[in-house]
Amino acid sequence: MKNERYLEKGLYFVHGYYINGNKEEDINVLNRDQMILMKDSIDDIYNIEAYDVNLREMHIQNQIPQGEFVYYNGQSLQTAEDDPNSIIYTELNRQLANIIGYENYGNQPEEISEQISDVHSYHVNVGHGNCSIIVFCCDGQYNMWMVDCSVFDFTDKHDFRSNLKKCMDDISEKFGVGKISKLLITHLHYDHINGIENLIKNGWIDKDTEVWMNTQYPWKQPTYTRILLQLKALGVKFIDPIVSNSTQQINILYPNISFNKKNVAPKNNINNASVLYQICLGKKSMLFTGDIETEGWEHVRLCISHLNHSTYYCISHHGSITGHLRSDCVIPYMVIGTLADCAGLTKIQVLMGRDNAYKGIFSKKVISDFNNILKTEDAVHYIGIEWCNGRNVLK
């Protein structure tokens, strides 16, 4: 990401805020003093610029809400919601969300009743981003699901599409499956969804794919709207990822109802809109947490029992301290301060992202609190885990 102090005034999108890693010693105060701005358009999903702004150095005190447009010139910020382009992007996103919501209201997921065996998960090295694949055998045939899909590291503009292709080719050769039947999206941040267009172009998802995604969240970033338009044109079946839509294999721990313009996520933070997917296959399970942060975790009920019964745990928010701390967890006879206290019995912890992609990751405390972390950045292409025996390989 760039940090130029003098830039031509332009239109930017407020991606989010995070804690400067240098202040991590005071972990009881979640003072998010860094801001990420993104500049993109609806024309090209990978033509994107990102800027990391230190709010203290810039003497910016009032945070502009995430998901809004601003003018920025390296010295000052100014709201740009009245800019003609902002108005167009906002209205296009609103109308698209309304149509998709109307057409897909009440959709129910397909259930699996047959016995499941031979479960594998793959976690692709996509730099700063998330992309996981689950393959399993059901009634003599292999199925493939995906949780989040990023292939482009916006923090250093590196393309990882070849890594995903390598993983998909290896899966196809080994299991004879080349279609993703369920695509599960935790939340709408660019580094969790920018690979969806690549999935469509390669035919890995089609009209028969279930897409579990909260399409009603008011996230009007142009590249997200582009992805949403393509999914609608493809004719996928959208599933609202909420607790009541859980199945035997996809147990949703959070949220209870979808977040939208009226029902905002905790602290109005899109990270806290992250869906918690517990994938339960063959008597083992893996918990995918997206980027949920402390304020979101406090709304997850009975999380410790689910975490302790998860075989594998995907660490939240790319190993940031904000996805690790607990501050209001009421469990009898236990003191819960971090997710390591909740997920201490998991066999393997998967950490997706790239160290130092921004100042808050990887947190030294997060790394030290767990004892068996596999990092996607340590693999050339991807990490593979055999669920039956826990054997893992980095390729």
C-alpha cells in the first residue's frame, strides 16, 4: 500500500480501520488509528490502489464511516457522498441489492443426507486475503465447496491466480471434481471476494452453485457491485447466511439475522458482519471466522463449546489483535480473554494472510497464543489438510 503524503485529490472508498501494531502493548484499548482507503472503479476488478493513512499523523480525529466515499489528497479528508460518481455507485448497488433480495427471498440450502467420507481442505496462498476449498466424498462422488475467494493482494498489487489454478488442477486430477457447488462468503471486503470473477471466467462456479452471501449489506464499493452484477447474470442461487439456515454440514454460529442499512453490525464495522461458518464433515469440523473482531465476538453465544469442538480453527482477521481479544465473555468458572482461551483444544490453526501486509499483522500475541499454526504464506501454492488424520502438506 502507498503512503504518499501529496497526492492529486481524488475519490476514494473507506475500506476500514485497524490498530497500528506498534501500540499493541496496550491491548486493552482498541484504538484503531490506521485507515485504509481504496481507489477503484466498476470497470476492472484488479485496477485498484490502496492507501494506508495514519490518522494521528494526519491529525484526523473524526472517523468517516466505513463504506463511504471521501476526497483525499494526502493532507486532508473530506466526505464525497455527494460526488456524482458516488451517487451512481450507491444507487446501482442499492437497486441491485433490492432486486437480488426480492428474487432470492426465502431460498433454502440443499441438504446432504448421505454418509460423508475422505474430507480434505486446501488453503491457498493468495498473499493478503482468504481462499479455502473443502473436498469430500458423498455417495461415491466428490463435492467441492469454497469459503471466500481472493486472488489479488491489493496491498502490494500481486496476482495469485496461478496459485488457485494450481490448487484447482490438483483437486481435479486427484478427485475428479471441477465445479464448486457451494461458495460461502464471510463478508464483503475486497480481500475476501475479489477472486469470484476469476471463478466465473474459469467455469468453476455456474448457475447451479449456491452462493451464501449477505447481499443486503450496504457495501457500495464499485468492484463489489461488479461482482454482484456478474453473479446475478450467472443466475446463482443466493442463500442468506444466518443461524436459521444452518444445515447438518454448515453450522452458522453468527449472525442470527442479516445485517443491513437498518440493522448495522456491531460498531458499524463490516468485519463484525463476518459469518462464522462451522463446517462439520465426517465427525470433524473447521471454523471459518472471516475478519470478525472483538465487538462482534461478544455477540456470539455459546462460542466456546463450538470452538472447543472444532477440530480446526481459521484465525480471525489475518492474525490481527482485533480479531483475537475477548472482553465481555461470560462463561461460568472460566476467565476468557482471547480466542486462544476459546479455541485452545483445536488441533490446527490456519492463518491466512501475509505478514506485514499492514502494520497490525501478524500480531505477536496471536502467534504466541497458539501452538500449531499453519500459515498460507509459508506455502508456495497452498496448504492441504487431510481431515481423517490431520496430516498436512505445504505445496
